[in-house]
Amino acid sequence: MNLRKLILSEDLSLYDSCIQSINFYKNGKENISAEVYIKLIYPQKTYLNIIFDDIINFSFIWNNNYDFYFLDSYKLFKTDDFYYCSFDPVNS
């Protein structure tokens, strides 16, 4: 996955925001991209669009017992060769 530099100003935060949509699409013969559209809680009417390119693995779990998709925590970090992102991490 290629990571484009994401810098949020001090008055913007992913915490307590809400994912509005997640779209997956092919960006070539074998590459998959995901576009995540997020409504930030503050300032009001502010949205963030994050694009993940060249995904090699993804998982998605959700059921209708929960709101879709409140972000109370997340993880984003780089391993040796890859980036890892979770919008609902265990032990965050």
C-alpha cells in the first residue's frame, strides 16, 4: 500500500468521527484501492477522504447491532514493508 502523506491540523481529529462510506475498486489489473469517506465531528460539516492504494489484504466486520461506523479509536503504523490501518483496533 502506498501511503500519501496525511497531516491533520491541530483542530481536526479522527477521534469521535464517523465513517460515511468505504468504497473498494480495482486500480489496475491486480491492484485494489479503498476510499474511506469520514465525517469529522469538529469542525462541523468537515469531511476527510482517505485513499489506500495497492491493498494486499483487508478485512471488514460489522453487524446491525452497532452504529455504522463510529471511530472511537484507530491504528495506523508502518511495518518493515507495509502499512497497517485499523478503524476498530483491539487494545488500542
